[in-house]
Amino acid sequence: MDRRRKSRSIFLFIALVFTCALIFFYIKYVPLVRSFQLILLPVLLLILFFTALNIRWGIIGFVFLFPLINNLPYFFNIFENIPHSPMALVLFLFFFLGWLIHNILFESEPFLRHPIFKPLTLFSLLILVSAIITFFRYANFFPFLSDHIYELSTNVNGVTSSGAIMSSVFNSLNYLSGFAFFLSSSTP
């Protein structure tokens, strides 16, 4: 019983930190167009709810809704000129939050003992460290010398620092979400 309580408290802490990060990510990178949000939010909350109840239902919903969500911005004329995150990534983040809530509410078997998880964990840590280094490199981070990001051009195409930071955040989250989906779908 004590082991289950410890596992539940770890998942609860991760879920709280993840929820705060998800709220920040959603406000910063998802277009807050009202008509777009009226369609997007119910779909995301549905995935969250179904995954929290049953992981298999969440996986089926995720796979079924993936093509719709991925094309949803184009139905509302939200193209590349409006910077936004890939909607499939946003769908996965809500799926993963549902998975965390499921592990808080229901008892699950230990699944991290499979040998494939060691290299995946190592590769995920490598991606995370690389993303942090890339973020600070594009931000021209000098500790205690500045308090904001300078909008410098990072390449000949005119991509600025904030565009490069946004791109590195999306790419690293896409890689990490693939491993997290593998982890969450392997739960018995």
C-alpha cells in the first residue's frame, strides 16, 4: 500500500507541473481565435477525459482525431503566417495529461522494466539537454546582463531569435512526445 501511495504522489506531482506547463504552452502557442477554440477545446477535453478513464479509449480517440486536429487550423484560415504549434502536438499533450490522471486514479503495473526504456530515457534526456542549450543559444543568453531576448536574425532567410526558439521548442516536444506516446501506450 505504501508503494502505491508513493507512486500516486509522484504521478500527482508530475501532473501538477505538467498542467502548469501545458497552460503556459497553450496560451503562448495556440491561436486564441474564438471560433477555432469552440471546436478545439471540446475535442481536447474529450481526449483528456477518455484517457483518464481508460487508456485504450484515449489511444483510439487520439488515433481517430489525429487527422482532424492536424488540419483544423487550415479550416479556420490559420496558416503559417500566424505562428502556432502543431495541433497534433497539442492533442498529444492533453492525451498525456489524461494518462497521468489515469495513473493517479487507478492502479497500474510497473512498465519501466522493459530493456527498451533505458535507451529511450537516455535519448530523451539528450533531446532535453540539447533543447535547453539551443534555447539559450538563440536567446543570446548572458546571465545577469540582459532581461529579454534580442530579436536578432539567425539565418539568411530572416528568421529571428524568437522564431528559432519556437521552432526548437516544437521540434524537441515532437521528439519527446513520440517517446512519451510509446511509454503511455505500453501501459498494461
